Amino acid sequence: MRMRKKKWVRPFLENESEYLIQDLNSFSTDMPIYIEIGMGMGDFIVESAKLNPDIFYIGLEKEETCVARSIKKAQELELKNFKVIHFDAIGIKDIIPDNKIDLIYLHFSDPWPKKRNHKRRLTYMTYLKMYEDILKDKGIIVFKTDNESFFDDSLQYFDNSEFKLLEIDRNYYKEGEPMTAYQAKFVSEGKPIYYAKYVINKV
């Protein structure tokens, strides 16, 4: 998600110490850790943290305006189970140690439709290998997109990985479940949501 830069964002983030963290290398919690890679404005993950206080949610996002807006939403709710990392997913192994994460959300990430850019997709094999490392045994990936071609290609990427398919739905909707801004828009327009859920078995 590319955002127009706002003058207030940089000073806001420079002075933020409650929700903005650098990495998870020294982070500790007794709660399961769920991470959304490319959280956008944080609509889904902030609402999820509100509804599930027994789960710790981490939002990973490279666009600083999205990071700042998600933090503002968390501040309004006074969330205690939410942090944000301002970082690009390509370096995820540098900021998250192996066997740390219980669940990864990949929601409406850039489909990079041109073939020369497919390696940049967050479901591409190089990314799946990194997710395999940072997830715990029996760790889960939840993948949603509105792009059918991207979805079908991603199913092939997963088929060539160590992940095993648990659920698939080409017209996904779950009443009462938090939605990203994109998902809410697509649902209101009657567009299908493509959904798949995977597990990694390490033992």
C-alpha cells in the first residue's frame, strides 16, 4: 500500500515508544503470537487484538503512514496486546527469530501480476521458506486475496513447500470476523474473497 507522506507522521513515530518496536529478537510473552505481514492501516489486526486479549498481535508494515495510523487506533483502544514493526518483509529473518510465531496473516498483499515481479510476492517460495523458519511447529498461515490469478499461483507455491493445506474457499466470508479495509470494500461490492489456510509440521 503506497501512501502519500504526511508531515505529522515522522515526528509522531520518532516519539512513539509504547507500540513501535524494532524487532522480536528479545520480545517475550506467554501469549501466542500472531503477525500480520503488510497490515496496511491496521483495521484487521487492531480489531483482532481488541477481540482477543489472550493473543499477542504484531503488525509488520513498510509504509510509515500506515504504521502511524495503526498505532493511533491502538492508542484509542489502549491495547495491551499489540505492537508494530516498521520494516519490509524481505528482511523478516533479521527481526524475528526461528520458532517464534504461532500464526501469520497474509491479507491482500500486492499480487505483482507481471511475471518478472513474481519473486516479490509475499507467497513466493523464498518467503514461504522464511515463514517456515519463524513459525513454531504446527504454525499456521492464513492467506486472503481478491486476485484469483495470484491465488492460483500461490496455491502452486504452497504445494511446492513444506506447508500443508487445511482449508480453502473461493468465496470466503465469516460473520463477525474483523476485516481489512480492502476486504470490507470487496465484500460490499460483492466480489469474491479467495482464502486458504496452511499448517507447517516440523516434527
